[in-house]
Amino acid sequence: VHRIGRTGRAQREGDAATIVAPDEQAKLDAIEKFIDMQIPQLKLEGFNYFHEPIIRTSTAEKPRRRKRNSGSSRFGRRR
């Protein structure tokens, strides 16, 4: 998960945070190799690093997507 605030999106100086799970370490290593730079790592005080992940099963109901009406705009008229 990569998080950057409004300051960064406005191309001003600020802080960005990237959270990497243990199973994503190889991806982080590949990114560091690609940018030829080591990304500083910090430990967050009070963060539970040993929390069990939520495992989603295939039987869990997935949110349903609304189908869009391709022939009309949101006000019911064609453009």
C-alpha cells in the first residue's frame, strides 16, 4: 500500500508512506533494484506487526456491481 497526501500530489515536498507485508518483500526488492535506490525502512511504534490477515474465501459473497445502461446518460436522455 502506498500513501501520499495532497502535498505530494500537488508536487510539493512532503512525506509518503509505503506499507509492505512480509509476502510482498520480493516486490519491494524488485522496485529498489529498478530505481537503483534503497528505500528507508522504519518501524512504527505501537503497530501490531503480528496481526493475522483476514482470509477471504471463495464462498464469501462479493459485492455486486451495478450494470450501466449504455444507451442513456445518467439523466435518462441520450447525448
